[in-house]
Amino acid sequence: MAKFYAANQVDRAILSGKTIAIIGYGNQGRSQAINLRRTGNRVIVGNVEDESFRQAKSDSFEALAMDAAAARADVILLLLPDEVAPQVYPRHIAPHLNAGKTLIFASGYNVTYKFIVPPANVDVILVAPRMIGQGVHDLPARGEGFPVLVGVKQDASGNAAAMMLAIAAGIGAFMRGGAVVESSFEEETLVDLFSEHTWAGAMLFMLERAFKMLTEAGVSPEVALLELYASGELGEIGHAMASRGFWKQLGLHSHTSQFGQLTHGADFIGPDAEALMLKAIKEIRDGTFAKRWATEQAAGSSTFNRLLGEVLESPLAKAESELFTKLGR
């Protein structure tokens, strides 16, 4: 069973007098910086001089070059995209990782696959929100928290666990409705990639195929899109799963709907689907996917760009654009 941490285990004094650098002022970086400052911490931002850099200044943060921020900081939150962090780390972060510093990741990916190997004299910590960046910003602003997975990879100082909990508290995870759950870099990587490689991607392509079949059956594109996801009902169902329970949310549907889901849904899950999920787990654990993604980036991401271009120009995407124009979105 996973260990849950309690708010009374947090020693906020461990951050007293320390400077926290947020490296990467994107969706997560901006939200975590604002929350950490709101909870009384000294926060600076490291970023290239782009729109995000200007946003940090507009938000009244001291914004510096990444290496300058890393040099100034006692605690470094590396909140760059997975594919960008290994390019930035050797030149801008690693030279400033002196003994006693803390390096924090919001994703286990780069440490798990050794794309980033921190020195042994620093604490290496995972603080990984299970929430999009906007939610990390909005929920604490109204007194609510969110779940966070945490773990210690290296405890050079003897205080890594205490720092881990203080940062989790600082970004708002212990607030009402939140949770701080013990995990590891490897486990976080597995569950994160597993979702992306199985049900999340499958749902997108199943909905696209459903759109194709409904329109071929004579349903108007507008009605098909509204039924499948464009009404927003899919998001409400997801929220009900999280608040009421995975199966208990069925009680919000008609009996006809419940009967149809219970009698037909399982037909789509069988040996083939399970084999694909097991394959996904294997390729995450043995690094096959990570190597494939690294090779793809080295080659200019041509396959990624082609696949993304295809779906953005698909019949569903074009019909969606027309519907959203009619709906004023």
C-alpha cells in the first residue's frame, strides 16, 4: 500500500532563508512559482529570454538566465519539458550543483532513463503533481489542493524527505482535497507513460473512429461531435469519476445508459487489448520507448510532426473547427 503523508509532518522551516529557482516558466513552472511565493518562499526564475521570461517579469519575479538562477539557488526545480531538460542540464544546471543543493523534478522520466545523472553530493527529489499546470495555479488560489507523487532518489544531506514535503506543501498539495503520496522516479515514469501509451491515446483514436462511423451512418458531423465530446459531458464524467467514484458515477446516468455501458463496454477489452497494455509496460521498463523518442528527436521529429499534422487535418478536426465557429468558441 502507498504511504500518504500528513500536513503535520511538514517542517516549513527547512526552506527558511533558502532561494528556490524555478527553471522553466511554462505551465507548471509559472504555477509552482506563484504558489511557492504565495506560501512565503523566496523564488527566482530561470528561463531563456522569450515570452515566458517576460511573463515572469510581469508576474514580479526576478527573472535570470538559467545558469545564473541555478548558481543563486539552494533549491532548483527543473520544470522544463522532458525532451528539453537533458539539453539544458549539462551546460546551465550541472556546473552549479554544489554540495548541499537540492534538485527537484516534476517527472521521473530523465532520471529513470539516465538522460540526466545528478552528482552524488546533491539531494535529488521527485515532486510530481497529478494535475495540469492551470489546475496547480487555480486550485490553491481558492483553497483547494491536488494529488502529488513524491519520492527521494538521493539523500546526500539527510534532509531530502523533509525538503520534499516542504516543497509539496509550498505548491499547495496539502490543502483541502489534496494528497501527498509516496512513489519513486521509476514508478511515476511507468504510470505516466502507461496512461499515454494505452487508454489515453486509445480513447482519442476510438472517438475519432466513432465519429467516422456515425457520420457514415448518416449522423450529422455536428451532432456526432456534440455526442462524443464537444458538449463537455466527457469532462464532467471524468470529474464525477474523481469525486464520486469510478463505477459510482454511473448513478448519474439513466438506467438505459447504465445497462448499455455495462453490457457492451467489456466487449472492447480482451486479450488483444491486454497484450498491447503488457507490451506498453515492457517497453517503458526496458527503455524501448525512451530510445525511440530520443532517436526521433535526433532525426528532427519528422514522424512526430507528420502524425500530428495528419490528425490536425483530419475530417474530425475540420468538422470540429466548423462546429466551434458556430458555437463561438
